[in-house]
Amino acid sequence: MAKKNRRTDRPGARPADSTRPGAKPASNPPAPPKVKRQVAPFVARPFEGLPNEADWVAMREVVPAASAQVRTTAEHGAREVTIVSLLPDLLPALHREDGVVLVALQTVGSSGDASRDVADALLQALELEPGAGLGSVDLPEPGPRLQDVLDLTVPFEVTVHDTFDYWVTESEKSEKDVTDALESANEMIVPTVAVDVPAGLGSAYWCRMNGKEFLRWSVPGSEEETLDALARLQAARTSSLDDDARLIGAFRTCGVLVPVWELARGTEADELAPSVAALGSRLQDAIDTTDPLTSDQRRARAGLVSRQVNLR
């Protein structure tokens, strides 16, 4: 609302005129004090406490095209929502023409609490009209997080997609401009396949990039505990998947560690089950070990730290 002109309280009085000699210039009313906006506090491990934390992290960081169904609590309408890895133009959320609500994990900007960011986008998306997308949003203030908004009894089961066709309805796929946009986006997808891992050890994904194959394993639990476990395996020379697949480093993100193995050239995802199961057993034993690291293990840990990549 525009500000009204300031008036004096005395009848007949007129504002000071700076054009008259000796007159004092009119003073503006004092500006209201600025209220410092609160922002959501930083949370190093934002998805902790959600079903299948490791897959929340993987979808946010290393899986290009995937989706999973969630449901909001009764307080928030018990609505079905689809969590996806990515939306067109990095939109935070999209309400498709058919009524499906899509909320993305890979977006631009962060308040320091990814759970609060996604929850904020989800709640706004529920209010969108069908066919509308949620544009860029301000950093959210403190408020409900995913742990508060979602029904945590609903399992978080990820489906990996070969294309971004989930962006649109079946009827929209017949439109040429939509088809062209999808084809362009699909060309950029890194081929990715989920690989079964032992229960309780998170989620692993095979991928092929630049003619090479890799396994990226999102391990639940604190990144420091996982790092210690990998150091124990590295020092014992048991951190490789097999003779031709070596541990080359790790992503450090969302409070967990995502170790990466480079596989033998041409390795396919369906060939990894035996070696992943065996490595998983060794990894679990190492995680369960609470003895202080030996000097060899500390050196191995330092080597792993030097090869870490911090995401976000």
C-alpha cells in the first residue's frame, strides 16, 4: 500500500516549505525498525529419521531420474505425493494436469536444512492448481520438516527411471514441444540401476559415465562411523568389490557417506550381487567394531579423507 502524505496535526498549519528562506526542510516519518528474518537452522543430516534415509540422500545427489511415493499426515490432508529426483527447469514442485503432485529433491538453493526446504515446497505444491509449477522460493523460515509432514509408516520405495517421462501426463506426451523437450533432457541421463545390498546397509546404484562403470553406495549412519569402517577395510586390503573393482573415494553429503567403486570395464549391474553381498558383510562387521583405529587404519582413513568430495 502506498504511503499517504504526512499532515500536521494543527488546523491550518502547512508543512515547512524548503523554498522559503529560513524554512526547515520537511522531515520524513521515522522508518519502522527492520525485523531480522529468521531462517531455518542448519541441519547436517537432514533426512535422519525418515524411512530409508540412504535413498533420500541418493535421490538428492547421485540418482538422475527416480521417484517414490509418500503420504502426508492426517493434519496435512493425508495426501499422496510423488517425490522425484529432478523436475524441468529445476522446479521445486509441480502439480500435473492429472492431479499428481511432484516434489523434487534436486533443486537450486538451500536454507541449510534440506528437509525443511522440501517440506516447504511440498506444502506449497498442495495448494497449486493442476498444471501449475512452483517457481523459485525464498529460503524458508523455521517450520515443519519432512519428519513432521509425512506419515513415517509409509515405506520409501524408489523406482529408477530411464527417462524423465514422469514429468508429464500421457496426453501431454503427444505434444511435439513436450516430446522435443523430453528427448533433449533424456539424452543427459546417466544410465543408473539399483543394486541390492544387505538389509540395513542403505542403497547402492550402478552407473555408466564416460565409458566407465561405477558403484555408488549410500550408507546410512553417521559419515564418521562409515569412514572409520572403510578405513578398517582399506587397511586390511578388503575394501574392493573384487580384484578388478577398487574403492576410489567418497561423496560426503547430507551427513552420510557415499563411497564410490570403479568397476572393471563393461561390468553390468546384474553381475554385482555376489560381490556386493560379500562386501556388505565385511562392511557391517567393520561398522560394528568399536576398537580405536590402529596406526595403519588412521593412515588409510587420512587417504580416504583426501579423496572425499563434499556435495552441497
